Amino acid sequence: MGSLLSGADAEAGSAEKLTPMGLQFELRALEPRSHDRWRGPTSATAAPDDADDTGTRDATGTRATDLDPDDLADALATRPPRRLGVRPVVRSASGSYVKANITWGSFTHQVNRLGLDPAHHRWFAQFAALHRATRPETLPPETDWVTLDEFASPLLWELLAEADMLGIELVTSSRGGAVEVRTEPEATITLDARRDAEATAGSAVVLHPLVTPGVAGDPDGSPAHNAGPLGDHGVYLYRLTKRPLIVLARLAHPLTTEERGLLGRAPLRVPPADTAQFFDEYYPELQRGVAVTSGDASVALPEIPPPLLVLAARFRANDVLQLDWDWAGHRDPQAEQRILAELAIELDAVLTRFPPTVDPLSPSLTLRGVDAAAFAEKALPLLDARDDVRVDVIGTRPAYREIEGHPEVTLTAVETLKRDWFDLGFVVNINGYVVPFGPLFKALAKGQKKLLMVDKSYLSLDHPAFDRLRELLDEADALHEWETGPRVSRHRLATIPAFDDLTEQSPEAAAWRAAVAALRDENAEVPATPVPATIRAELRPYQKAGFDWLALLWRHGLGGVLADDMGLGKTLQTLALIAHARQEATSAAAADAAAPPFLVVAPTSVVANWAAEAARFAPGLVVRTVTATEKASRPLADLARGADVVVTSYALFRLDARAYGRLPWAALVLDEAQFVKNHLSKLHAAARELDVPFTLAITGTPLENDLLELWALFDLVAPGLFPSATRFAEKFQRPIERGISPAALDTLRRRIRPFLLRRTKDQVAPELPEKQEQLLEVELAPAHRHLYDTVLQRERRKLFGLIDDLDRNRFIVFRSLTLLRLLALDASLIDEGHTNIPSSKLDALVEHLGEVLAEGHRALVFSQFTGYLGKVAERLTTEGIRFEYLDGSTTRRPEVIARFREGDAPVFLISLKAGGFGLTLTEADYVYLLDPWWNPASENQAIDRTHRIGQTHPVNVYRLVASGTIEEKVMALKEHKAKLFDAVLDDDELFSRALTADDIRALLD
């Protein structure tokens, strides 16, 4: 092998082979497009003309004679457009730079053939790529020259600096020798204003476009007609005669439109006659885009006034203010931005308490109400005081005035014609100004933060005093319903904030003050009330506590719901209250004044029971029962005269609602109050319209199906405790029943707590024997199963298309559900042709009864369907089992009940509806429920016919459920409803405790 060169020698040898590259500059003149050039205009080397000598300096620095501006303009007009072109060249062996057959499109392929310097090659590749990426797409590409006039990227200057570092020379194509290409760090474009040769005040003004520094470093600049742009970031100047020269300079700021228009342009002569118009109309606009100077001070440049912001404030009726902004005078974007920024800060400061809902500096906007008032009073004076703003007021400017200071709230309360309500009067005083409560109330109800009164005074509602008042009104729930002014229900005093903390003056209504004083003087427990001597019974402890609670509500005119379990003596507690009220009325009334009677409304089957219970426990009370409508018997007024208690049925009360409404009543007692659970019914409306000072609902099932039933009860006994049914459903019912709002459940329970007393038998009657409940699953016979499944599929197909619109198809849907429930009991209930199919449930019942009766027990058998009860009766007759029978059609109900209680028939067949209340049948200790119902309260009512005070034997309850039928679904639905009942009423034994002193204080706190 031959000898190897050392590394350094190899690098030197390689360097000797590299060919440097240069960037050649040339001023190019665009040639017009001809018919044979379809690709557009081309360019050629620019030839010097007369305009090239004008304004330049010679080698000694002396300026050449200028052409007249008009002559120069003519010369430039004939000059083809010029561009500064560049192209890659390579250095030849002689040291000069030659094209060497390379172009912008081909130099990348010439690296090896020409031995191009790799660093130079990379630089040119970057240059070409950057130019390609930023050049306008409308320009036709040239493979030979590219022009820098459209080189949009300012990275050009970094590339030129890098070229200097890499040794890439900037050269020209002048044949007269080396032509200098020079760069300047910074250039400016100005318009120099000078008088013409006469230099008199009346002579013309000549505007000379200049680029500084000039091509020869002239500090006065060179004429801009021999200059061109480099994108919008630089400028180039050139000289084609007397030592040609090209100068590249970077601009301090992006090229403005006015500056670009001066490049390549001749001086402009302004005739004497047009000078004033020029400086008045054109000069202000011109000087914003280019610096105008007068180098020789021959022209006095006028001072440009700042722009003027004009506001047209148009006042219209109903406190409407139309604002229109515009600029007057000479426009100056920078000055305008400054003015608007200052105004935004100042307006924000003066309108902080009353911020408008729209930007007050919008070109055109409309302010209303308080926004208009605050702007007129606070913003317009501020704008008037500024020299750069003019306010033009159109229309009459109202005398708006802000009310400032600490609000002092005074509250008054008076009783209304409706006994359950207090009318509230709020007086808000701010530094002697009394704010009308009507507008204030509406503003607070709508959540507004500012208020304008009719006298043009306005105030901010963003104050802690108003926040407390707003909370008070919000807590009242029904702000939109207070059409006649603010009111508060007596029953809401337990759930609204303390009035005394809110106001400087407490309510003055006598009833209000009396209630406050009485309740706040109570001891730790509900005060004991002596049981009237006329009561012929010893009240159990829980019954005495219930009577004390009722007496407390009666004393203060507050209604309530007595919701004890079945069989705990709700009737006895109520009779004790009535006797107590009659005793007080007798001692307080004049000898010739008789207190009106109590009106008791009960189910038809229970009316007689009320008379019997009163005769038994309160024989001193005069009790009269209504057994027919007023038309069919004597007038109701005659019957009520001299009575202590009038007992009527729900049916008669509804039919004679007007007659009952014409009479005075001491109180309304609704027994088995679930009868008025439908708030849309006529019965509920009749009870709601009865004008009584006290209403008591007695029911062991205040909630059966949904929470609106609970609302219906409290709408009668505690009007105003809750908002309307619609809002109650929105605020309480839907969130609670869907399980999405524990807070709503807590609020509901807290609100009804003072007015509902509920004790269960497990809590207050531990002496009651044990109750065992058991589910008996009954398998259908094969033929029965086949028929049930066939009918089920048919009904499914029908119902799936109907249940989406349940309200419209409710009757059809429930008819189908009832059909399936009947079929689960006995196939013959839906078609007598199926009498051959045995009833498995009836067989199971008879089998059970045989065992139970053999041991000497007695049983109650319940069904919702009287048709099925009839079949049970037929089967028991066949089996030789004696029984009694009771349904809604039974005419001698008391006799039937007495026969079972006193006789030896071991079985009592009862329809669930007819025997769900008003019965005491402790003689039986077994209960059979033949068909489950989705209302757990109804079933519990049936069970409680025997599991009540007086029962001495354990009670066994059997629910017979047909497996694989709709009855299983009913059981699941019943469990869900039971959970809702417990959550609202029985959870944590909340309503089982007697009211404490703290609970009483909560009525006002």
C-alpha cells in the first residue's frame, strides 16, 4: 500500500478542492409581457437613466444637481418597474464569480460536480427554502433570479449575518469592477418638507421622500425614488452611476402603507393654493404612517390635535338611555386606544357599585333602569370633565340620585282576614330615605342587585341587611305567590330566620307577640294540660302526651297531623282535645254566647263509631251525626245548633260543601285523612275552602303513594308551610323520590316536625304481643300457569305501546294490571269458562285455616276483590267452616261486626277497602292477605284491625303470593314505597318524640 496522508494534510487537500459560492445582486427591470410569453413578464438588467443621478452625491460628497420634481416624476413614469434580484454564483479559478451554469433550481444537484463548499451549499439551500416558503403565490417563479422585494421573512438579516461568517461574498454583476454591496444596521423613511427655490411663505411646498442613511452614508438621506422594500422589514437603495452601490438596511419597525408608497416615488409639489388644504386634510393622516420633517426648517409643520371622542346620550321614556359613541377630528389609532383604555378604567371605578350588564364603551348600546340612572349620574359628569370627550345630551336628563348609607329594616306584622297568616310590613330606612317595600320586594324576589324607584332615586341591594332579608323571603318559598304583598304563615315561624335579628323593631301584632311570649316562656317539655273531668277514660302516657301536644297547637291556632299507628287511640286523644276546648269556651264565653261546634269528617263506616266512642269516653259532649244531605233531611244549621261535635261523612261533606261553608265551626277534624290526599279533588277543595281557625288531620297513613299526598294534608292543616303543589314537586317530591337530594329530605322532615306527631306501637305500646309476618309462596297449577303466561304475553304486547303516555292511557293500563292480578288469584275471575282450573291459593288458604282453627284460633281474611271473597265464602261453606262476611255492600255493618266479636264464627272475610279502618277485632289473632297491594299502608291498616290495644295473643300475618306472577312485582313495589314512608315519617323515630322546649323555640328561631 502507498503512504497515507495525515489527517490534517487530508483536510487541507480536501479544502483546496472546495468551490466557494457567492450571492450575486443585480437591479432588475421588469419587461412587459409580450404575446409570445405566456408565463408573464420577465426581467433584465436595469439600465441607468436620468433619474439615477438625481439627488446622489459624487465621490467628493457633493450632491448632484436635482431634477425638477415634475421632470423627475416624468422620468420615473417611463422607467420600467425595478426589483432587486439575487442568484447563486461560484468563484472561478481566476477569482471572479461566475454563473457556471447553476441556478436556484439546479445548484442542489451540482455539489459534487463543482465541488461546492458544503457550508455554503447548506446556506443557499436555507435561503432558497425560506424565500420559497414566504414568496407570494401570484408571482411567477424564476429559475435564474429571485427578488428580495417580496422576501417576507425577517430571517433574511440572520441569513446575511451568517453569510458574512461563512465567507459567502455579496457581489454584483458590474463589468466595471467590483461593485459594493453593503448592509446598514437600521434605516428610516421620512418625508422632508421644503419650500421651493423662492423659499417664501407663499411658495410651493415640496415633499421629498428620503431614506436615511443614504447610499453613501449621507446622514441627510438619499431620495427614495432609487429605493425599494425588502418585504416589510427592510429597504434597499441603489446607485447605478458614479461608483454603483447597493445598500441593504433593516427598518426599526414594520413598513407602513404610507412608507411603502414613498419608495420609488418622486418628490411631490404642493401648490401654494393647496397648501392649507393639504395640511388641514391630508397631513394628519399622512404623518401617522410616516415621519414628516422639515430639514431646513423652511416649512412650519402644524401640530395635530388629538382625536375627539363624541358621545350622543339620548334619554328616552321609562328610564332608557341610548348611548352612541363616535370619533370626531383627525383619527389616530394609537391615541384612540389610549383614550379608550383610560376611560375603561375610570368608568369601571365610578360604576363599581352599579356595573352595567353590557360594555359601556360599545359603539352603540342601550341602558335601562338602574344602569341608565347610574351612568347618567356618575359617568356623564366624568366624561364632561375630559378634554378629549364631548357629550351631546339629547332629550330631558332625569335627576337621578343614588341612596347611600346603612339600611335600617323595621318589621311590622298584622293579622289578616285569613286566620293562618300574618301580613308583614317592612320599612327600609337609609339616611332618612324610606324605600317603598313593593318595588324592593319584587327586586329581592327576582334576585336583583340594584333598584330604581319612581322618584328616580336608586340604590344597591348588595348589602348584608338586604342579604338577610332576601334569605328570609327565599325561605318563605312562595314569593311569586304573594300577589297582595308579603305574608308569612303561622306555621312557617319554625323555619324562617329570627325576625328580631334582622330588624330594629319587632312585630307589633297582638297575636304574634302573644304567641312569641307564650312559647318562649314554656319549660323544657310541652306544658301539661289537665285532662277534662268529662273524659271517662284513663289516658295512657303516650295518649296524655298526644293530648298535651294537641292542646298546645289548639292554644296557638296551629293545625297538625296526628299520625299514630292504628289502634293507639287517636280518637280518644282527639275527644280529649274537643272536651278541653269546649271547657275553655264555656268558661270564657258570655252566658248567651255559644261557641261553634267541632266538625268531624270521617268515612261513612266510621261516622257511627265516632258517636259511639264519644258516648263511651266523653258522654258530656253533645254529638250529632249527619246521615243524609241537607235536601233529604233537616237544615244543617238546625242540626249544628247546640251541638259540641257534628260528625259527617266525606261523601256528604263534599255534596253539601256550600252548606258547611256557611256555618261557623270551632275546628275541622279530618278522620282517616288519607281520604283528602288528592289535592285536585273536590273533597280536598271543600276542606281547603272551609274557614276554620284550627284543622286537625287524623291518619295512621299520612303518606300512601307519593309525597304530594303529604303536601295535600299540610295544605289543609298548615297552609303556607309549603309552596304550591308544582313547586313542592320540584323542590321536594322529585328529588326525594328519586333519591338524589338528602338535603331536600332533611328540609322536609325538619319543616313538618313541629306539626306532625307519630308514635308506632312498638315504641309506645310494648305490652302488645308479638306480631309475626310470613310470606307464603303459592305455585300455580299447570293449567293455571299456562293460561297465566299466555295472557301475560298478550297484555305485555298491548301495554308496551301505551305506558309511554300513561296519563292518557291510565284506565287501559290499570285495567290490564287488574286483569293479571285477578288471574293470579283464580282463572274463573276473568272468565267463568275456566271454572275447571283449580285455584292453588284457595287450596292453600283452606289447608292453613284447617290447622289454625283446629287449635282454637280465629282469623281475618282480607282481599281487595269482593268477587274472590265470594269464592272463598263458597269454598268455606263447602268445607263446613263458619264465617262472617263484610264488604262495601254490607248494609248492617255494626251487626256483622258484633256477630263476629261476640259469636263463635272463627273466620271473618273482609274486603280490604271496607275493613281497612274503623274496626277493632282483637278477638282474632291470625290475618291472611290473599292479594298483595303496592300500598303498604293499606295492608298495615288491615293488620292493625287485630294487632292493637286490647290484643292479648301473638298475631300471625300470612301474605299469600302466587309465584312467577305480577304479585311478586307488587311486593317489590310495596317495599320501595315502604322505604319512602319510613324515610319521611319513621326514620330515627323523629316524629315519635313529644315536642321539647327547644322544638317550641324553633317555631320562632
